[in-house]
Amino acid sequence: MATMNISLPEQMKAWAEAQAETGRYSNTSDYVRDLIRRDQTRAEKITAMQAKIDEGMASGISPHSVSEILEMARKRAAELGYNKP
């Protein structure tokens, strides 16, 4: 595993150390690795969402009304089991 040294303000250093002391992380490096993994996941989700937005923008204007689109979305959600109780 590669080593990387970072500089943090005292308040951030204390926070990272406190997170490790909770027992959830074995040490501050473990905490920082978790933060980076979460940021990577977040960036991947943003990229995927942007791709969907780009796809939608490229598809043009829908011939359906807003109420028709909402009804289609409700039907699709029901098919996928996302019904509200």
C-alpha cells in the first residue's frame, strides 16, 4: 500500500482521530480511506446521473403531456414494486 502524508488544520485532525476512537475505524488512515471510497461512489453516481440527463436532453421533446408522463411513471414504479403504502 502506498503512503501519503497530508496536512490538516488541528480541528480536522482532532475530528479524524475522534472518528477512529469511536471504534468504527481502526485508525485515522482507515477513516480517510472510507471518506475517499464514499467520495468515489458519490462521483460515480453523479457521472451516471449526468449521463441520464444528457440522454434525456438528446432525446428531444416528448409527445406526451405531463399527466401522461406521470401516469407512465406511476405504472412503471408499480411494476417495479415501488408502490407507496
